[in-house]
Amino acid sequence: MKLTGRVMFRDIETGVWVLEGDDGRTYQLAGGDRKIKKDGQRIEVQGDVDRDAVTVAMVGPVFTVSSYRFL
């Protein structure tokens, strides 16, 4: 699956990185590397949504990143 959007930091619990997708949904980011964690940066990501994952942050489905590029 491919998504585009803006990476944002949410100060929930210990903090969580999310993708505010161009599709209007918010996804909790998992995987990738620390370079992806740039607040406000637009990116395109490839990966899969893990619909069975449960997190403390509860900001949206978990998106496991397999690759990304900055836009």
C-alpha cells in the first residue's frame, strides 16, 4: 500500500509519530528509521496497515513502513 501525507509528532503518553494522510486519515507510524521522524515533513510511504495492532496512543491504525521518500 502507498500513502502520502505529513509526518507529525503527537505528545500522547510518551509521544507518537503519525502520518496525517492525504486521504484524510491518521496512521500511527511503525518501522522506517529515525530519519522519517521530522515533524511537518511531507513523505510518501510504502507498507501495510496492521489492523490487529492495539496501541496506547489510539490515534489510528498502525502503518508499518517498508520504504519511504521525502516529497
